Amino acid sequence: MSSDAQVTFLTQEAHDRLTAELEHLSTTGREEIAKRIEAAREEGDLKENGGYHAAKDEQGKQEARIRTLQALLKSAKVGDTPQSHGIVEPGTVVTAVIAGGEETFLLGNREIAGGTELDVYSEVSPLGEAIIGRKEGEKVSYTAPNGKDISVEIVKVETYDGQ
């Protein structure tokens, strides 16, 4: 596997959306949490202060999301959704028969999908690694984390339109 495995494909729309979220969390979001923590702290005994502990917990989750977004945006390759040429690549919508059942999903990072109803599989997942670069009509199998061999037939590869 090449060093490109850590690069995440993002559409410009997804990149802009995530950048705006990071900006909000890093500024306004941090200020709001700090004010809530301070207000709860002023209520007195911190051991029995549910508001304080809830705000501290939310602060931890927010900081984790900030770190996730920073790492994602740092490693992102921003561009148009790849035009489908019948070859599976990050950012394409794949229809495949997996272990006998047909599924349609987006291959890539779940952040690309935004509000879509599509399932998203990472290109570095066992399934993603097995099908990347494959063409419509090709069959392949991969070993799932539970040790089972799973057969996959690529039925269709489409351009993701962001819907």
C-alpha cells in the first residue's frame, strides 16, 4: 500500500463545509463551552454539579472533533468528484453484489457524503481495498475482519453527484 492511503478525497463542497465547521468549533464553539463551564463552576460544588460535568464532557467531544477535522483537512485532496469510467475509485458510487446481496454505496470518507442517504465505505476498509481499481463486471473476494471470505461482483460504477 502506498503512502497515498492517508490522503482523503473531498469535494470542494465537503471541504468548504468541514472548514466552516472547524472554524465555528475553534472559535464560537470554544467560547460557548468555556462560558458554560465557567457558569457551572460558579454554582459551587463541582462534585455534584451535573451541568459542569456535562459541559466538560461536551468540551472533550468538541476538541476531539476539532482534531479529527484538522487531520482530515490537512490530508485532503480537494477536487471534483471523479468522473466514472467504470473503474472503482474514491468518490464513486458503486453498485455491487456482496455475498449474494446487491448494495449501492459511496466509496470514500463519510464526510464526503454530507446529508446523503448512501452508505459509505472507506477505501481503506477490507471491502474498499479489494475493489479499488476494479472494473464493472469484475469479481473479487476479500477476507472480512471475522475471517470469512466474501465475494464481490462490481455491477456498476457511477459518478457521485453529491445528492
